[in-house]
Amino acid sequence: MAQETVTSRPTAASEIRRHELAAFLRHRREHLTPEQVGLPRGRRRRTPGLRREEVAQLSAVGVTWYTWLEQARDIQVSVQVLDALARTLMLDPSERSHLFQLAGAVDPTPATTCPSVTPAMRAVLEQLEPYPACLQNSRYDILAHNRTYGLLLCDLETVPPEDRNCMILSYTNQDWQSSIVHLGETQRLMAARFRAAMAGHLGEPAWKMLLKRLRTESPQFREVWERHEVVSHRSKRKEFLNRYVGRLVVDHTDLWLSPEVGPRMVTYVPADEESAERLKKLQEIALKGARG
């Protein structure tokens, strides 16, 4: 397992982040008991919590390397090592996310739940039924959704959490693609909005990883991306061909959850009576599936 890579010309921001990471690791190590990780306490233990060598051993990393990490040395950590440290230190989903952010890395196995999605937000999503609605960030990750949205374009519950991203689904998922009536136009506009949003996140690993994946897995995305088109978010009428209830015409609206263009609630309101009735049927199908 590759553990250490010396970087060059550290910035002020990266230095602050390294010291925050070191303090976070020390705090978590000192607040874990040997018994919690299956180690004997022994009679001569003076260190509060775990020793550095114990964390290193449990995580399968070198003691010297881990010591450097807690000393805020200028080393780069692999995602495999971060994953091992998160498991050794028994981090919860929020703490795990914090660890990866401080290390400037993307979690390869993100949590299935997002700590920023509050119970109140989930309640609002449920109250909007039968209107499909979800919470997204500016990177198009689907953070939460109601049952009707879960069956709108595909069976979202069958999609792995790491693939629940509208860009990924629009360019690589056949079920999702077949549900969009004007697929080519939708893909073009989404890529243009993604490019506009990415301007404020050019150095962030999660954005770069998503762009790399799209360029690798979708020739259509590569072709559209090279056009360098940029558009802003706006409400739009959309047409879907749902596998359960047929054609749906809806008005798409983004409800922003903060002053900045970031997290938003995406809603689809039926544009005609026929679509309204079909959305009610779709909700009933989703509820039956949930009960079954």
C-alpha cells in the first residue's frame, strides 16, 4: 500500500488543512479505548486512548508515516489509507466525510445518507407527493428524494449510491435515458450547466473525478463537453416517458436552499390534468412497492 508522497510548495490553505487533519486524528485516537478496538489495556498504559503505533498497526500503515501525519508533515495520503484510518478510528459518516475533506481526497465509498439532509427537508419531500422531488447539490448528486421521484426515470433504489448523480445517469444509464423524451437536448443543457457550475470548483477532487468519469465512460459527453457551452439554471417544461404510467409533461423548478448556487430542491409539477393523474398512479405504485 502506497503511504507517502512528498508534495511541493504547500499553500497556506493546505497547511491549515494539514494541521486540522493532525488535530482531528489525535483527538479521535485519544478518545478511543483499547477495549473498543479489541486490544488489551495492560497495566503500564499512560497514553490516553490508543497509542500511535496501535493505530498504525490496526490500519496497516507504518508507525513513522502515521506519526508524520499527526505532526502535520507535508505528505499526501491515499484513499485506501484514509479508508483504513476511518475504520480503525471508528468514525461515523459525518466524521469520515470530514476526514476525507481535510485530506483533500474523494471518499471512494460515500455514505448512503447525507448528514446535511435534515429530517425537516425529508419531510418536505414527502409532503410534496405525488409531485416528484429531490435534493441535489451543484454537482448533480441526488442527496435525497421522495418515492415518486424514485420511480420517475428509473428505479433509483436499485442504483448504487455512488452512481446517484444526474449527470452519470443521463449519460450512462439506459433506463434513465429511455425515460427522457428529448434526450439529446437534455444532455447538452446539463453539460452546459455543469460547466458553468464547475467554474467555482475547478480545484476540488470530487468535481475533477466526476468529470474524468464522464469523459471516460461516455463518448456523447465528450462530444458535448468539447463545445464549451455554458448556461445558467432555469425553470423548464420537460417530457418523460415513464415505464409504469406513460407520458408525463411537467414543469421543472429549482428551489435554492442557500444564498449561493449550491444545494437545491428540484420539483416537477404536472403541466396538465392527464400528467397529474398519472403522477398519482405512479405514487400509488411506489407506495405498493415500499409496502411489499
